[in-house]
Amino acid sequence: MRSILIVGAGRSSSALVRYLLEKSFDEKLKVIIADISVENAEKLVNDHQNSEVIELDIFNEEARRELVKKSDIVISMLPARFHLEIAKDCLEFKKNLVTASYISKELLAMNEEVKEKGLIFMNEIGLDPGIDHMSAMQVIDRIKGQGGKMILFESFTGGLVAPESDNNLWNYKFTWNPRNVVVAGQGGVAKFIQEGKYKYIPYHKLFRRTEFLSIEGYGKFEALANRDSLNYREIYGLQDALTLYRGTIRRVGYSRAWNIFVQLGMTDDSYVMEGSEQMTYREFTNSFLPYKPHDSVELKLRHYLKIDQDDVIWEKLLELDIFNSAKIVGIKDATPAQALQRILMDSWTLGKDDKDMIVMYHKFGFELNGVKKQIESNMVVIGEDQTYTAMAKTVGLPVAMATLDILNGKIKSPGVQLPITKEVYDPILAELQNYGIEFKEKEVPYLGYNPHNLGA
């Protein structure tokens, strides 16, 4: 039996574990899950005979190192900040490593040593990053292989609520880490290039600069820029592209309403609010408004941000219960962002029968034989239930497939890497189709720069 060590049994691990256990008899696999919560891990394996669950505190160096030493390959599903210690153990004991996280500077610094030992440290092999890399590079490499020249690439991904579970005015529920949603876009400026012009969007303007896109069968969406799209020029070989823009997908109207929280300062995570433990939702909202003792909190907010009473944004704010004088934030020394997250979780937590949805959209502009052409490609995945969510499937399945391909010697190139080569993306994208994760592609007239897009 070949031993696969999975460190971390969070929400994204369900599809990963199920896939490997389903393959375990034919592939002779022993799947070991190490997590600080044995209960979570045991739910995932359901007493499968080729599984083992081990309680592990990753800061227990001796126990962690012993598990890595005994394994044939290691998957880290921990938060990204914990990967480095696992990576050091893998390097010492000559074990291949797979993660779904962005490659950190510290991990990249290990590249030469990883190569010298003939190891593969595969990263960014989840959804975004992951499926986005593979699906984009497959088309880009095909275009270049035909002699085409890339001039435009746009890519957007969103974790949303499935249409059948979409029952609030925001058309949104938390399908991944709520904290990341609340603080999205902070700590930097969004950078991209359109028609050869560099563009920069500071955080306070981010949610009012959106593009629009439509996906057949699912309607219209909006997309807002991610932090630094320019990083992908070298990664994707798009140094000569005139447009390069990556972003996040939401339903139309979300960003305009979310901008209210940004302008009020409710998404700030840099300071602590006094008395937050006993603060009501209404007091939290009022703390960001001018002192006018004779006006209601509702009236002050509408006047302060010039929101008409019949504006749908006002209805969205009321739906979140932010003016409730009975509900308590209940978090000691909370930042505004933490308090806002607590309030949003009342309304945006997925119900037990709710399903999530992943949407990914690519646009490729290129010149071939003197003619400008454009390809649009999209993927939509609906979750099965609260365990095997669309997020868990699109993150966990590519991780599992890459792990097995490395173990079976199908992926050979050593180093600290991401999945942008044919030996990685071709077989994984083909296998993902068996699980309903596939792209619909069509060629459309080349549009290039669109002045009606607010991102321009």
C-alpha cells in the first residue's frame, strides 16, 4: 500500500478524500488524514478500510515529522501560512508535496533544493488558483501552437450561491471563508492593463469599477478586479498582450451595495472597537455615522450616503438587519470587519439544504493569419450538498488528481511549481470532465476594448 498523508480536514477536503478512497483499491492507496479535529476527519472517511485518522497539532514537530517521514506523498490542506513547515519536512525526508495555495516567496526560495533532490512541490492546483491556470494555459498554448498571437486575456471566478438556493436580495451567501469575503481587495491596489494602458483601482473605488458578463443559462454577472493581474504576464507568457485583467464574479448589483460598507468603514480590519462584545447591530452601524441626536440611525445613513428610500440598496441593507437594537455583536475587541462578518453570517450562511455554485469565465483575444479573433470559455459547477460543495469539488479534485499523477510518475518535472504545463493540465482537465467540471467554449467576434465597461 502506498501512503498518502493529507494534513487538514477542512471543508475543501471532502471531495479530495472521497476521490482517493474510491481509487484506493485499484491504486493500492492508504489515505491518512491528520487533523487537530479527529471528529471532522472521521466524518470524511466513514470507517473506510483504506483510511486512517490521526489527531495532529501541526506545531507538534516530532509527531508531524514522523508522519511525513512515513508517507509516500504529502498533501497540505492547511491555511497557506502553515505550508512552509510541512514543506521543510518534505524536503528533509524527500517527499513530494501538493497544495492548493499560492506559492509563497519562502516556498519559492526552496526551488533549487527541491529540484536537486528530484522532488515535485505542486502548488496552486485547486480552483483559483488551479483550474483557472490549467484551463487558461490549455487554450493559450493551443492558440500559440497554431501560430496565433495573444493580444487579450481576461479571467474571472466566483464562489456564489446556486440559483435554486438564491433567496436574498444580495444574490449571495458565504460559500468559503467569510473573513476573506469581508476584507477582499484590501492591502493593495488592483493593477491591470487594458489596450496597452496600465490601470490602477484603489480599494475605496474597487466596488464601483465593474465589468459585466453573461453566461448562457445563468444570466448576467458583474466582475471586479483582483489585486495584481500583471503578475500573470510572465506566468502565462503574455508579455505582449495589450489587455490582461483578472477578477472576481458576483451577481449584478452586489458590488454597488457592498460599496456602502466600504465607504462607511465597516470593512476595516486595522483597529479594535471599544465595547464590541455588548454592542448591538444598531450601535455598530451608528458608530460610523455623524452625531445627530434628533435623527434616526436609518435617516442619518440615508442622508450620509445619499441613498433614496426606494433604492434597492436600502432594501438590501434592511434585509441584513443592521439596524436591529436587540441583536449583539458578541465579539470582544472586534475590528469593524469582524463585527460586520458576524452580522452578515446571520443572513448569508448556507442553510442545510442550500447548494453553492462556482462560475469561471475566460476571454481570449488573439490574432491569427492577420485576423483578430476571440474565444469565450466558461465553467459552471453546482454543489451536491453541504459536504460535497462545488467549492470542495473544484478545489479538492484537482489536488487529488495531481497527487495521484505524481505518485504514478505521470508528472515528472521537478521543482516548486504551478500547473501550467501540458503534462499536468491535459490529463487533469480531461478527467475533471468525468465529474461535471468542464468548460464550454465558443468563438465570438473580436470586441477588444469596450468603452461601455466601467473597468476601462
